[in-house]
Amino acid sequence: MQQQSSGIAGSRRSRERNLYLLPFILLTSLFFLWGFAHSILDVLNKHFQEVLVISRARSGMVQAVVYGGYFIMALPAGYFIRRFGYRSGVVLGLVLYGVGALLFIPAERIMTFDYFLFSLFVIGCGLTFLETAANPYVTELGSREGAVGRLNLSQSFNGLGWIVGPMAGGLLIFRADGTHGSVALPYTLIGLVVLGVALVFSRIRLPEIRTEAGPAAGGGGLRALWLNRVFRFGVLAQFFYVGAQTGINSFFINYVTELSPGITPRTAALWLSFGGMGLFMSGRFAGSWLMHRIAPARLLGFAALMAMLTTALVIFRLQGVSLIALVAVYLFMSIMFPTIFALSISNLGIHTKQGSSFLIMSIVGGAVTPVLMGWLGASNMAGGFIIPLCCFAVVFAFSWYYRRVSSE
């Protein structure tokens, strides 16, 4: 009888893996698309400073409007997904993303900073729907124990998008002779690709996950959700992590060209692509493997400590050492977003979709730090890196708190 039960359970797990494999692959492809959308912003930041002659603080609005879209649209996106399902949320997100990208065609003709910001805001709204749907969906496509590793694996392909974005932007927008190319070209290409992917998702069927009630899901709506201490701290930690990552990305090129004037913005963009983002993607693959051997919260704490150390070296302006530290910080940032996200929603039960909306809303941290870093680093970019240093301290505190609460 025991052998028969074991065989039935094994057969059920096998059927679940087959059922979830295609959705997992399709959802993982989306992570690449929004990785590209975020990372090319870092090239735009420097491009607009030079072409439109604006300050570093004002160029920080490039990130602010995209991440501001997360704050404004996260709750509506969560409601839409609860009402119409994950697939509908993905399709609407892709359409908004594609339309926003194609708006760069008229924006380049008008050449006003505000119109570019509007186009980026539309993209940000689309990305909000995508992340609100895809992140929790991936955690539900399999066992609860494997949720953190599964999300880190999907986010590894997000890292691939972070490599391609600065590379495409650096090569197409920053020319070898020091002039600037078409900013609309990379956005037109990605816009057409995104709308094609939206068509694919509109024609396929995805299994809708019915989340079972867990200990934190016994009704009570928002009150029950916010009574979860880990979730509350997770929202705060995600706010500060995204702020740190976005701020570092935004002023990577500025820092490198300021510390080493002989390095051109084009070369610095390629360093960001292959150096920083290459380590970022590698770190996510390594992280998804390590989490089968090391508790995710413990690994997160180690990564946060190392990110604080490397950021401190950046602030000290130690020439080659600081440049290496600036690239290395991407390795330690790599696992933070998916790990914080998965740990925060791990015990929300029927409130998972609603909780995911608030975690996506916390991405608005990326709208705040670039402006602050641009202001602090107006005359010395290294000074602006005090902001991400403080942000990583909050991430470390979250990892410590999660381990303490889990052991109670």
C-alpha cells in the first residue's frame, strides 16, 4: 500500500512538472524583456544629459517616471489580475510596453524631454502588469520549497536582458566617433518584438493557479495581509533594494567617466553590459543553484554584506580598486530582488496576488534614489553612492529578521 501511494504521488508530481514546464518557459522569456527595458535606461540617462543638456539630477527623472509607473499602476494591476487572471495581465502589460516603445518614434522628432518621459511612463505601466503577474506566477509553478530557486532561475534570464540593453544602447546610441545615434531605433525594434510576444500569449492557454489558504490567509483582507511581519519588512526591503540597484545603474557611466576621464561613455556602457550585467546574470544562475544547499535568507544576508563592502570601496575613489568594486557589486545584487520577493510572499496563501501588488509597488524606490544620487553626486559622483550603501543595510536587516522570525 505504501509503495502504491508513493507511486501515485510520484505520478502526480510528474504530471504537474509536464503541465507547468511550458508556462514556466514562456513566463521566463518575459523576464528578459523587462530586463532590457530597465537596463537601457542607464544609457538614456547619460544620452539625455549630453544631447538635451540637462543636469544629473534632472536626468534621474528617466528612472523616476518608469518606476513611478510601478507605484501608480501596481494596485490596479493586482486587481486586474485577480479579476481576469495571469494571462490577461501579461497580455495587457506587453501591449502597453510595446506601445510605449513605439512612441519613441515621434518622440525623437519632437525632441523634448517631457515627451520622452511620457513614453517611458507608458512602458513603466506595462512593466508593472508584467511583473505583478509573472513573479508570483513563477513561484506557484511547482513546490513551495523550490519557489525561491525557481524565481531566481527565471530572473537569471532577466539578467540576460540587463546585458543586452546597455550593449544595444551603447552601440546604437553612442557612436564610436563620440556623436549620438538614433534613440528611437532600439526602442522600435524591441517594441515590435514585444507586440509579437503579446500576440503569442493571447493565443495560448496558461493554467490558472488556485492558491490554497495558508496560515496567513485566513481572511481579513488587507488587515490580514499587513499583519504578516515578514511581508511588511519585505515591502520595505524591496523598496530599498530596487532603489540601490537603479541608482547604481543610473550613474555607472557617470562614475566611470568621472573617475577615469580617458574612458568614453560608449566604452563605459559596454563595461556595464558585459562586466556588471554579466556578473549579475551569472550571480542569479549561481544563486538558484546555491539555494538548494544554503538557506535563501542566509545567502541574502551574505550578499547584502558584500554589497555594502564593495559600495564603500566605490565611495573611497581608489581608482582601479573602485572600478573593480563597482562591477563586483552587481554579483552581490543579483539574487536580492527574487529572494526578497519569494520570501515575502512565501506564506500569504490566498493573499499572494494582493501581496505581490504591494511588492511591485515598492519598486517605486527606483524613482527616488536616482534623483537623490544625482543631487548628492552633482560635483563628485562617488558621494552619491552613500545612498545605495544605506539601502543594502536595510536588505541585510530583512535577511536577519526573516531568519529570526522563522526560528520562532
